[in-house]
Amino acid sequence: MPATSADATVRILAAVRAIPRGQVAGYGEVARLAGLPGRARLAAKVLSQNEDPDLPWHRVLRSDGRIALPEGSKGYREQCRRLRAEGVAVERGRVRRPRAVSDLDAAVWGPQSP
């Protein structure tokens, strides 16, 4: 059964609150953690409408690690400031993240030799 709009919002906000201090997640990851795979745009919309000052919205980035807000905007500067205060390295509006591992074998054994 599809999630209602209110239910989806609650689930997305809970997923954002679960991101540990000093770590980041992409909008798609947030949606997946909320049980809404493929709904990255919904996650972005929910966050854009957030009014809770305690929500760690600053820990959510684009899938490539970039800040989604316009460069130089008040929100952009605030997100950079908050991330850096948590020890996250932000360079030119981007957080370098380790590449996701596609399967368990690769995570355990590393890439196969040619």
C-alpha cells in the first residue's frame, strides 16, 4: 500500500534525524531509508518545506556530494557552516564521500583483479 503524503513526510523526517552527526546522506538514500525508494525528489521537497530548526537538514546532499542550494546563498553558507562544525570537510560546495559498494563480495574482498 502506498504511503500517504503525511506518512511519507514523517518517514523522511525520521530518516533525516537518524543521520549521525558528522555524516551525510543523499536525498535518494534518505528516501530509501524512509522506505520510499526512488523518491529522492519527494525527500528534497519535504526538506524544502521543513520549519523545525532542530532537524539536521544540513546533512542531506545531492547524490554526487554537492550542496543543492544555490552557491553563495544564505542557505548554502549555513549548510557549509553546519557541516564544518560537525567535522565534515566541505570543499567548493562538495563533500567527498567514499564510493558505495555495489555488493557484499566487493565490500568484503575488494574489486576482482583482471
